[in-house]
Amino acid sequence: MTGAVLALATAVPGLAGPPAATRADAAMAPARAAGAGTPASTTAARDVLTQDVSPLVARGSQSVTVRVVVRNSSERTLTDPVLTVVQGTPGTGRAAVRAWAGSTDLATGPVLGQTRIDGRIRPGASRGVRVTVPRLAQRAPSSWGAVPVSLQLADDPSTEFDESDAIVPTHTFLGFQRAKEYVPLRQAVLVPLTLPPDATLFGPRGQARLEAWRAAIGPRSSIARAIEAGRGRDVVWAIDPTLLTPARAARGAGTADAAERRLRQAVARTLGALMSRDESIVLPMGDADVVAGTQSESGRELVDRQHATAVRVAGRHPRARADVAWPADGLTSQERTSALRGIFDDEDPVQLVAGSALPASGLTPTSAHRVEGEDDAVIAVQDDRALVLDPAGWASADRRMAAIADSAALVAEAAGTDRSVVLALPRGGAGDSRLPSALAARDAAPWLAPASFSTASRPADGAGALALPATDADAAATASGTAAPSIGGSTVLTGARSARIEQLLTDLEAIAEVRGDGSSYRADVREAARQLASTRYRTAPREWLSAIGTLQRQARGSRGAVSISSGEVNFFADNGRLQVTIVNTLDVRLEGVRIVLEPGDRRLRITPPEPISIGPRARRTVTVRATALASGNVPVRVQAQTPDGAAISQPASLRLYLRPTGSWIYWAIGGAAGLLLVLGTWRTRNRARRAATTGATPDPTSDCTDPTDPQGESA
């Protein structure tokens, strides 16, 4: 079998041939660099931008047409410049493909095609041009592969280039096949649909939040572009179920809330249609960080609940699955394999692991493998070395051709072996611009074949078991290259932070019990709290701090939702009533609030009042019945609580001065009344005796005689 031409292992002088559509009179000789004849890097400020290559892979006698835009960014006018396609420096393997794509050296190989651009190109002006490479596949000495080429421009008809007249070249590749001498590599293209790390998405409702959702999932978002590029193209979707769960309608929702709800509902319907047609992986809610879930008990509990949501969502779609662990760091170990069972219902999930995290060898790791000593554990290989994932700012045409060349190099490593691999694009929208190139390469390259994730995650017959590192630390130390391009950074979800999230959720759900908008508020805070476990915050820890800060402020507000005044009360009775003033500090109505009064002494008994309702920003007086059993000073602790007993106010203190009257007061009042009766009777009789002695009629309105009366004096 003839090896694939990737970046040809030997020079191919036979590739030089009749020039394509050219007006140059010069013969098509190999290009020479200035000086010693070695490739020379140039600093000239002229541009050649590849617009299109057609066909992407030439077969039989097909010619290849390369369409470019030439921009003269120099300070002088170019007159009748010549664009030449020059074969690049020979090399082998994926490393050679990457090196060629990232370099700007002038090529010195055979000239494959050439064309002159008539007229002048003034400084700052651009000109579109086509150049043709005839019969590429027939002129190649091998049966299939990709040729590295340099698109070079000179401002005179000569094919000799030097730093004075040569533009910085553009490096790309031309694919070809004359005969099929390989077993096609099965490639599953995994497209993640996950949210960006923007804390505003789950912050307070309103216009700012609506704009964040429009940027994340609207028509111009990376998610929308990924869906458009992958729809109907045999891709595997990796979906955050947050996108399938529209926000719950809030009581009295404004126009921004309604618009957000409509937007999220539309995206949920679109994704539902995709899931009914294509294979999909449902990630834990919020794309929770499964790595963090293996590092602490509180993290495990948090991520486990996120996975439970994914299981419920996947159960509604026949082609969906929720048994895939996609660690953001791309690593695996014996320690992690065991810990993942605690998240995935005591089962072994399929671990999607970066190829560079597996034991180093001369070949790119492909196909799925079982784990040594773990009969049910399966490792699916993520091709994180794929050139299409490189973040270099290539033109889309160059990106497509680089993907074709890179895939040819991958297949050539074991061209006669049946293999499969997963090409997983980066999370968080970073892969939407690369997806069209990846799919174009897969569709055009005959050595690639579409595959489902189920196929790519099924261990091949006879495939050996992988011996995994003992711990995550060992795995990180032994990983070859940089693992997992899906996302960078380290986890923000420590064990302590996981526990803090759980406590925040408890506090916030408590106030939801009595809020008038309780159902929508509860849904909002649950969603916001669970999103804090997301993988996406690895790249934006400040956004994580902003998101949890918002929830912490809400939690503090919930503990002070009701304000109660402290004070002192004189209670001079056996039985009576106490009045407590309650203030609702929130902008929503509170319902079913319990006012709990706890005397600090047994000398006072209080009958609990019925639950109350308080309007937004309103004040209410609550009257309770109390019984004093003995005299003394008794403190009373007063607090507002939910029906389940969660505090929604700071405790207030009432100090009661008790002076119960008891039964003696009634005897005293009765005795005083009797004494008054006796005194009244005596006085009445005394006046009657005095009147009889004087012969005068007694005056019932006078207690004594007039002192000026002579009779009175004589008496």
C-alpha cells in the first residue's frame, strides 16, 4: 500500500507540470528562494487571503481551482504581479501538517500552478484572482492525501522570489485521491450546545437579562450558528438541559420577562426537533462540572442532582442518552472512574477522554477502550489534536483544507485498521466557527466516514484494555500534550463552595414559601443556584463570583424580609392582649407568615396567632393573647417565620413588666363598696336625728347646717 501524501515524505518533482490559465511567458520552473536557496521568511506587508478551493479533494483528472483575494498593503504599486502555487516543504505526520499551517516561509518546491494578474494594484487596493492546479491527483506519486502548498505573489513575471518583491505567503493544502488504499476512519462530530459564562443570564429579571439571553441563544448567537451548521449533517449534539427548560412565567411579568420566555421556548422547540432526529447527549443540568463532583462529597451531591435532571430529560427523547461523562480537563484515572459511579446512579458512564491524556505512543489514540480491571468502564477517545480545533485565525477555506490534511495524516497512521474517533468541538460557543470546516472536511475527504457516538464509544473487537493512572494527579502528570480543548481553566467548584451553594438554595427556597410569586421565584433561584456548578465558569471565575454574590445578597434579603420592632410593655393584668408591629420590606406580597413569640420565662404564656398576609412594603399590627402567671420582668423573643419554620426576619425583643392582679383585687373592691355603703347609711341616719332635735325638715342635699343660721348656732 502506498502511504498517504500528507506533507509529502519525499520531494515530488513530478508534480510540476503544464501551467494553468496563465499569461506568463516564463517556464514553470521550481521556485527558488533568495540567497542560499533555503526557505526565507519575509516581512513584506502584502496579503493573500484564500477564499475558496474547489474541489476540496481532487479525483481522477480533476483540476483544482484556488480563488484568492490579493491586497497590496505595501507602499508601492504592483504591476502585473504573478500568483504562484508552490509545493511546500516535505514532511510526515500530523506534526508536519500543523507546522506547515502555522508557518509563513517561502516555499522552494515545484510550481504547481501560476497566473498573472493583469494591470496594477495600487497601495491599499485588493484584487480577486483564480489560479488552477491541473490534474493534481494524476501528478501525485501516491494514491491519496494532501499536498502542502504556498500561495506566493511577486510583482514581476519572474518566479524568483526574495524579500524585496515577495508577499508574505499563505500556506494551505490541496487534497487528492487517485485510488482508495485505506480503511475509512469513522468520525463522530460532537457539537456542544452550552451557554457562555455570563452571570446576567440568571440574575434579576429585566431588560439586562433579556439582552444576555439574546446574545447567548438569539439568531446571531454561537448556538444559533452551530445549529444552522450542524442541522441534518450527521452530528451528535451535546445539550445542556437548561436550554430545554424555558423560564417559568412570573406574576406580573413585564415585557422583558415575556420576551425572554418566548425566546427560550423557541430554542427549546428547535432543540426538541433536533433531538427527535439526531443522536444527542444530555449533559448534567448547566453542564455541571463532573470533575468537581468526584472531588468532594458536597460536590458529588450537587452534581448528582444535576445528572438526575439530565436523566429525566433524556428519557423523553428516544435518541438521547445521559450516560456520558465529559470531563472538562479531559483526564481519567482509576480514582475518577470509581468516583463517577456516585454521580451516575452506581453505573459506569462512558468517559469522553482527550487522546492526549492517554498513554503516549507513536499513533493518535483512536477507538473506544475498556478499562483494565473495570469490566463495564468504557473510554471514548476525543481527538483533541485535530487541527480544525486550532484557534489560529485562518480563513475558513484554509481551515477546511487544514482539516482535510490533518485527517489524512491521522488515517495514514494506521491506514489498514478499522478505527473510530470523536471530534468534540469546544464548549461555550467557541467551536461554532470551526464546525463548518470540520463538516466540510468530513464530507469531502473520502478517507473519513460519519459515525454515531454509539459507534465511536463501542470498543473494537480485540481492542486491549487501558491501564489508567491511579489518581487524577498521576493522570495530569503523565498526559502528553495539552488535554481537552473543550474548555480551559481549573474548576471553581470546591467542596466548600458546593456546600455554600446548598445552603444558599435552602435559604432562598425558604422565602419562596411565603412570597406571592413563590413558584416562579423558587424556579428562578433553583436555576441560578444550580448553574453555579457549571463547567463554563472555569474560564470566567469572576463571573462565578458575580453570580454567587447576587444569590448571597438575595439570601441576606430573605432573612430580613420582615422587620419587627423591639420595645417595652407594661402588662398589669392576668389576661390581656399584646400588639406587635410587622413591616414587609419586600416589593411582593407575603402570605402565610407565622409570627412566633417565645417568652423567656414561664411566668408568661402566649397564644400563637394565626398566619398573616402583608402587602408589599406594608405595615401590619398583630394582636396576640397573653396570660401573666406571676409578677416580674419577662423578655419575649419575636420572629417571623415561614410555615416550615425558616426565619425570614431578624429576631426582635419585647420586655414585658408583669403585674398580674389576682383574686385579692376583687375582695378589695367588694370591701370598699361595702364600707362606702355603711358610711352612707350612717350619715343619712345622723342627719335625720339632728333634724328631729331642731324640728326642721332635714335637707337631703346638705351634710351640715349653714353656719350663719342663728338656730344652728344656738343649737
